[in-house]
Amino acid sequence: MEAAQAIKNEKQIVVALAGNPNSGKTTIFNSLTGAHQHVGNWPGVTVEKKEGQLVSEGKVIRVVDLPGTYSLGAYSEDEAVARDYILFEKPDVVINIIDATNLERNLYLTTQLLEMGSNLVIALNMSDELKAKQIDINAARFSELLGVPAIRTVGTRGQGTKELVAQALQAAGNKNPRVVQINYGKEVETELAALEQDILSNRQLVENFAPRWLAVKVLEGDQGVLKRLAKYPGLERLLARRAEAVKRLEGLLGEDIESLLADKRYGFIGGLAKEVMTRRQTTEERLSRSDKIDRIVTNRYLGIPIFLFAMWAIFQFTFTVGDPFIGWIETFFEWFGGVTGAWLESAGMPGLLMSLIVDGIIGGVGSVLVFIPNIFLLFFAISLLEDSGYMARAAFIMDRLMHALGLHGKSFIPLLIGFGCNVPAVMATRTLENKRDRLITILITPLMSCTARLPVYILFAGAFFTANQGLVIFSLYLLGLALAILMGMLFKRFLFKGETSHFVMELPPYRVPTLKSTFIHMWEKGSSFIRKAGTIIFAVVVLVWALSNLPVGVEYASQDSILGWIGSFVAPIFKPAGFGTWEAAVALVFGILAKEVVVGTLGVIYGAEEAGLTAAIAQAWTPLSAYAFMVMTLLYIPCAAVIGTIKRETNSWTWTAFAVAYTLVLGWLMAVLVYQFGRLLGLG
Ligand code: GDP
Ligand code: MG
């Protein structure tokens, strides 16, 4: 007996972090586990649960960061993820992270966790901001009223997290947590008691759910829960009893059952908040700094121009600061290629192997690595906007516009994420409750210009538009965004008719981002680019190099190589777009594997030439065909990783194929349009 007990105690403890979006879950998760998960300032960043570990008092604690949710009624997929985890994986302890500056709204989730009978520990987070707002929450009283430990924390500074762990460890030993019951009033309670009786007589149900909680959920008619119950025997009887109860209550109280229950919960919350909260600033409620900024930034007329200006400023920053680096790195790789070549030759290395290293790897991968500073600078700027809270405003402003156009405002969040990388952007569509809105958003997200396209723009803009690089690249990002919205409207109109639901965009207060966190986020995003350069880009570049040398004996990277055949086969399609060379065609073909490879392929083909890549491009394209080529690169076929993600998220080959096909057609059409129109205007 005792030995068994000891083993059980040594078992690891599972602690789940639950809370509203933006309450600081990820921040606390990072502080607890030493991880560097992305901390975002808007809902939808953490769509999947993340896991980490820590050791305290000799015990291994597994920490799970759940997606942020406002409630546990599975209306959206991230809510379902959070709820199913708590319900079915049964973590030992749930730490409910509350944004204490928004106590009442956050407590809605808390009431649901309490009702579920979870082993709760509450973190009253953002207590630094609470102080700044001159509000006091009596944590001891709070804890007493709910019967669960409550600790004040400041996630960003790691304050209170030790205490949180200690309380969680203690709570883990508590096998019978006190379950706070909201009193729903005499009439409702009578019906609940009857339902609970019914549930208690069903052994299988009792084993899996807290009876009182289940009774409430059944009465409420929670579809997610009812679906889960489908496999249990005796469900019909329960549902019949529910139908009777609902009819009686609605007749008696004159309101639908959902609002009846919600009203009681809000009443409970309002009362609780009043009990524990004291405001020091009652007479003149000053307009907070955030509100003042928002008056301008989210202004009906100024909002969109300010957003566009912010985007423009980002690109200007990326180029002005990044430009000198490009030259230096280019010079470095030229020098490095030359020196390596000479050294390998003197060492007696066979010509073919030398060409692989110098033309293939240094020329191909090197041509992509040149843009690392720009990519990091862009991510730095994006992280800065995210962490400050501005991105949430951008989504808020666009929500109005999107809604006016019949699109769901929440779609804009994935689109914004798409500026970084389309893969997490497609995944972020999970926050859209409605399947139709979600599918539309998935289809249009690949039109957002991710950073992998950036090397192509910089290379071509550097060759042709030196004076206006920032502006040219800004125009491409804008084109992607405009086409995404336009295509969304078309899809909505012709493929998925129906109403769009409304949503309320949360506006977190502005925060001055710390340089450290901005650098961490920049690194998180940017380092994946370096990893990519070492793996997929490397592999594809070697493949391209090999195809440039086959069949055996062919002149390197000539039209007679296999690479040349592939390019020549595809090239005629692009004639009307002004870049009908086999080199351009083959770069686009291999660019499907990863868009950076467009540059990598050109590096392999042209890099071997005396004058270098930029000069070769200046020869083979005109400014007009270069712009058309950039438009094509922006729009045509998402990269392999995004295609895979679309398949996974839509679970449909048909929609995946559709995404590939329509972007190809759209890209081609737009490139041709740009070129032909430009020629009409005499720009060609
Ligand atoms: P999550 O989405 O709920 O996981 O929330 P995050 O961890 O992403 O945090 C949202 C924002 O709140 C980030 O900008 C954090 O830096 C910030 N934050 C988190 N905890 C605190 C805190 O205790 N005080 C202050 N002032 N900011 C915090
Ligand atoms: Mg998070």
C-alpha cells in the first residue's frame, strides 16, 4: 500500500493554463517553463496547446498552455480544444489566468471552470496595471469567496509565479476540490436537481462528468456537450426530461433558457467583483492613455490611412536599414566563392564537385542568405507592432471595412499573421466559428505576401527600382491584401452565400514593448528562415544544380540541360506576361517548394556568370516584366508547406486543389494584365 502511494506521488503532475485571450497565459507559461513561445497581443495566436515542464519540490510538473477562450461552450475550435482538454484529459490542476484589469469579463470563464469542478488555482494577472489604474482587488477575500487559492501575479516580470507553482502543487494533492455552485434561483434549481438525479442514476455518466455541471450543460442545451453524450445509453430519457424542464421554465420566467442561465452567472460575477474590488478613482474617471491614442488610431477616417502608413513605414525601415548589409553580404559571398574555388582547384578537386560547392551551394543558398538582415528587420518591425497592441487596432479598423464588404472581421487576424508566414496564418483561421467564413479565409490567406517572397522583391527592386524600392515592395504587399479581400468577396458571393456573424474585437491596452521581448519574437520568426535555408532551400538548390548538369556533358545551366528543358517547356505560358525565358519559368516551378527558391534557382543559374546575379537579371528582364514577375511570385500557388497546411485544416483535397488552381490562374492573369497594360502605357 505504502509503496504504491509513494510511486503515485512521484508521478508527474499535469497543470493546464486556461484563461481569456490576452490574459497573459503564454507569458506565464514561458516564465514557468523557460520556453520562448510566442506572446501575441490578440486572440488566435495560441491556437494549439503547447507543453513545457518544470521541476519543483522534486516533482515534475507538466504545464500545458491552452488556447485563450472566453467561455467553454464549444462555439469555436479553440474553445473546443481547451474544453475537451480539461474535460477529458483531466489535468491535476487548472491554473486560471485572469486579466485582473478586466475582472468581470474574465470571470465568466472562471465560473465555468468552477462548475466543472476543476482543481483550480487563480492567478490575478496584470496586477501591475491594476495598480496603475488605482484599483485594488482583495485577493484574500476573493479566494475565500470562491474557495480556491488566488495569487496576484505580474507575468511579464515573473512575479508571483513561484507562489502559483506552490499552490498548484498543494491543490494537486486535493482530490475533492470544493465546487462552487452558482445559485440559479428556486425554479431552475428544482429542474437541475431532477436532471442531476437522472444523471446520478447513470453509472457511466457519473464516472466521466461532474453531475451538477452536466445537469447545467444539458439544461442549457450546450450542443458540444450533447454531442459528446450521444454514445451514452439513457440519453433519450435525459433529453425528454430536459425538453419538459425548458418548456416549464421558459413559460414560467418568460425568457429563453440560455439567457436565464447567463443572467444568473453574470449576476454572480457582478456581485463577486463588487465584493472584492475597490476603485480609488471614482469621481473623475480620467480618459486613459490608451483611449486617447485610440481616438486617433481607430478613427473612422484616419484609421485606414494610418494603417497604410504604418505598413509603408515598415518597408521603408526594412530597406533603409537593411540596404548596406545586402552589399556587404553579397561582396562576402563573391569573395568567399572566389577564394573557395581557387583553393579547391589548387587542392586538385574534380571540376564537378567544385561547381557543386561554388555554383550550387554558395551561389544558390548564398543568394538567399543575402536577405537575412532584411527579413530580420521586417520581423523586428512586425513584432514591435504586435507587442505594442497596434496590430489589434489594425484588425479592429479592418473589421469595419471587412464587415461592410460582407466578410468576417476576424478573418483579418490570419491575414495579418500571413505577412510573416502563411502556415501559422492558415492555422489561425481556427478562431473563426463559422465553417464558411473559415474556409473563405483559408483560401485567401496565401495571397498575403509572406517574408519568403521578400528576397525576390528585394532582388528585383534592387535591380530595377533602386530609387523606390520601399514603395515598389509596399505596392506588392498592398496588392496581395487588396486581392485577398476582393477574392474573399467573390467567394462569399458565388461559393458560400450566407450571413456573416458579428464579433467584438478585443482591444488590449497599449503597452510599451520591451526590447528584449521584441528581439525574442524577431528571433523566433527569423530563425526559422535560417533553418529553412539549411534544409529545404539547400536541398532544392542542390537538386536544381544537379539538373543544370544533366544530361552528362551538357554545358552548365544551359538550355540543353534538364533544367533548361523543364523551363523551356513551361516558358511559353509566361510570354504574355513579359518574362518568357526558361530561366524565369524554372525558377517559378521550383519556387513552389519554397518561395525563397525562386531566388536560389536564379542564383544557381546566373550566379556562375562573371557579372553576378543582379547584373544578369538586369539583362534578362525589363522594369515592366520584372514587376510582372514579382506579381506572379506573390500570387501563384502557395508553397508546399502551405498547401500541406490547407489540406490538413480543410481536410479536403478538393479545396486544396482549388486553392492551388485559383491562385495560379489569378497570378498569371495579374502578371499578364500588368505587363500588357504597362505596354499600352508605353512602359515596356
Ligand atoms: P495569452 O494570449 O493569454 O497567452 O497572453 P500573452 O501571454 O500573449 O500576453 C498578452 C500581453 O500581455 C503581452 O503583451 C504580454 O507581454 C502582456 N502581459 C502579460 N502579463 C502581464 C502582466 O502581468 N502585466 C503587464 N503589464 N503585461 C502583461
Ligand atoms: Mg497565448
